[in-house]
Amino acid sequence: MVFNDNDIKIASDKPSLDIKKNDEVSNSQDPIKNGSYERAKEWGATVAQELMKDALENPISEKCDFEMTIQRRLLLSFTATIGFEQYSFDDSFCGVAQKSFLDTLKVQNSDLFDTAQDTGAFSFYYLAFRRGGDVVRRIGQTFAMLCSHDGDPIYQELGEALYCWFLSLVKNSA
């Protein structure tokens, strides 16, 4: 068996100072201590407000395609989740933003919160997202499929446009 000593560290002349420096670096990266906790909460709440605004502007009614409206909300919620993951500088910041997003929806619009949490639809979107390649096109195709318009270029383009628009909004709200 061959041993590798790459992970062995040699203590300096003053190891207690090294420990103190490491603690200071750790504390500066702690989202609660450096103020980013509040920024993440604000980000999540802002994105939730935008989703609620979109839901008000595009209500479920007898005149609209019910399934498309529900899928629109799911796609925007999924896009918020992906946006938090892509534009966060670390996992804790992302987690705080996502929690704030969901908490804001739950408190301010529980119906939208319930609608925007379909894990089945999220699974399809995650598959499209994680597959790589042309993610935007795949998200559009998934949107069309979930709207029961599989292969319909109009629904695909709508899904692509919604995804790009809301992802940009999430990014610019950070």
C-alpha cells in the first residue's frame, strides 16, 4: 500500500495564530455574521413577489387554458429555484433565498404556494435542466409536454421565453 502525505500539514511556529486566522476567515464567510443572510432573505422575498405579481396578471379563469396557467406558475417557481442555485455564492445563501421565497409565498398567497410546489413537474424540469445541451430548448419542450401540447412549437417557445425572462429576473434581483 502506498501512502500519500498531501493532506498532512506542518504547524507553523505559532499554531495558535493560524487557528485564530482560520476562525476569522470562517466567520467572514458565515452568512449570518457577514450580513448576507438578510440579503438572501430579501432576494427570495423579492422573487416571490414577482411570481405573485405574474399570477395576478395571468389569473386562472374560464377564458384561459387552465393547465397552461398552472404550468406557467410551476415553471416560474422551478426557474426561481434554479436561479437561486446558479446565482448564489454558496449553498447556505441559496438555501436562505429558497426558504424565504417559499415562506413569502406561503404567508402571502397560500394558493399560489400550493400550486407552485408540484414535485412531479419539478422532476421533469430538473431532468431537462440536468441533461445539458440546449437547456432553454429542453425546458420549452418540457413546458409544452406538461401543458399537454407536446411538440407544439408555440408552447415550446412560450416555455423558453418564460424560463429566460424569469431566470433573468432572478439574476437581476440578486
